[in-house]
Amino acid sequence: MTELRKLIRPDELAETLGVAQVTIYSWCRRGLIPHLKLEGVVRFDPDEIAEWIRERRIPARKNYGGLISAQRKEVTSKTSTA
């Protein structure tokens, strides 16, 4: 038998993600977030949400040609002289 996991309510997910509950419902309506609709009640599978978040991770930018290092040095020199 398949084990049922506790599903997440929209208010719980909103709090976890730090967004308004209305944003969660908007994402559902627009098909942007995986969800279940059980007789009109919206719920989320924790594993699907974790995967959805992982898929949206944006890696840090690489240091191309020292540009980022140069910008850091500029900021550091401005703050140290102030």
C-alpha cells in the first residue's frame, strides 16, 4: 500500500515561502506551482514542492574577467574611506 504523506495547506506554504496566501492561489490558477485540488480544496505535496523549488534555483554568477572582484574592491574602498 502506498504511504500517504501529510499535504500542505496554502497558508502553511505561504508562510514557509514568505509570500502572501493570495500569491499561492494565483500561482495555482496560472499553473505555475504543482498542486492538488480535492473537491475544491487546494493542497500541496511536500516532495513536489521541494522539487519545484530545486528546479528554480539560480546558481551564483561566475567571476568573469575579474569584474565581480573589481566591483567588490570599489565598494570596499568607498566604505573604508567613509
